[in-house]
Amino acid sequence: MLSLLRPYLLPVSLAFGAMAAPHQGLAEEVYFNDFNGPPGSQYPEWRSSSIAYESAGDPPGKGVLPPQLVTNTESANGAQRFLGEFGGPQIGKPGDPGYNRTRVDQTISLTLHDLAPHGAMRVSFDLYILKSWDGNSPAYGPDSWSLGVEGGPILFTSSFSNNQKVRTEGSYQDYPIPGSLPHSGAVAGNTLGYRFFGDSVYTLEFVFAHSGRTLTLNFRSGLFEGKGTADESWGLDNVRVTTVASPPRDSPQTTEPVAPPGTTPR
């Protein structure tokens, strides 16, 4: 997908009629982005948190780095443009007591304003798990990823793995169920050209109760080792957000996968 399609926000007047009331009306798409602009394009609706790191060894010890500039990039084989890469920079250097034993946390947030009246939201996206994610490996993990709503519920959390050495390194992942083999539930594998442990693509979709005029979604990674994005990274593609007329049938703080994890058609 190398077209120059730009992100868009539907005007409130187009998303709902003037007489619309909360929890009424048809579902409407309010945001879509396939990040197909020229590599290095910035997206002001997206931002990065500060990057926190911690190791039992010092250096590098514990600290906080400035936020990353959020841009799109091109996959290693040039087949896709996507938002990323994320996961944090290299922390420390070879020979440091804590090198390769450092946990790095980063959150990438999408904020949408002036939403029309609604009772729930739907979010769908492609999650790119790139290079040497080690899942629940006791030696090199855990490598985990989550999605949450600011001021609301955690929609999803799981470890992921591209490391096939499960017998020797215990690199199983929790998706779609605990103890799954690497790449389990992915809609594509090794299609993006990353030779170092490969890549996996997961398509996820969730509905959650929400009625505010502003929505912030927090996409978060917690990666172990701290060797930078050349070693482990992730990205997002085809992010779509839709208002939904009514909240899920459960309580307002519950979430509901729309399709079995990893099976939503691309």
C-alpha cells in the first residue's frame, strides 16, 4: 500500500444528524489512517510518552528519556508504510553491567476530539510485531504489548514472540491463549522483510463503552533487553475508529472483541 492516502476526521455535522441524541444514530467512522504518506511524515493526533527504562545493573540503571517523534516508516522490504518503529532506543552499551538486561516502556497515544454523541467506540488496527520479540522467555522476556483507554479500561494485554526457540528459551506467547507458539493468531508472518527473527502481523478489533467528546487510546509496549529497535520493535497500520450507537451489553467498563483474536480479515 504505497498510495498517498491521508488521515481524515469526519466532521461532527456529517457523523450525526442535528437531532441526534446520546446512544442513538448509526455507527460512523471518525478516524482512519493507513500511514501511506512519504516516510518520515508526522501525525499530530499521535504522540509518544517519555521512554522509561530500568535495569538491575548500573549502568545503565534506571532513567527516563525524552519522547520519540512519532512518524511513519517503510518496512524492510518496501511493501508497507506504517506508524513506527517503536519500542525505545538502545540503552547502555556492551560491557555495562545491565546491558541486554534492561526493561524499556513506551506508550504511543492517539487522541481524537469533538466526537459526536455516542454510547461506545470501535477500534481496529494491524499490529506489527517486528524482529526478536521473545514472549515469556525467562532469559529474554517478557516482551509485552497492551491497549488501553485513558481514564477507562485496559482493552487488551499480551506477550508476543517471533522467537522460535521455544524448547531452549521458553519463548511462548500469551496470544491468543497462554502457552501459544510464536506467530500464533497472526494474519501474516514474515511478509515485511525483517530478517532478524522475522515479523508478524495481528489484526485486532474491540468495542468498548465510551460517551465523552474526547478519546485517547494508549498503545503500550514493555520490552526486555533494551537493545533498541534494531533488535525488537513494533508498529501500527490501518487504524480505524468508529462511534457505535450503543455500549456493549455488559457493564460500561467491560470490553468485547468483535471477532476471534487474529482472525479479522484485512
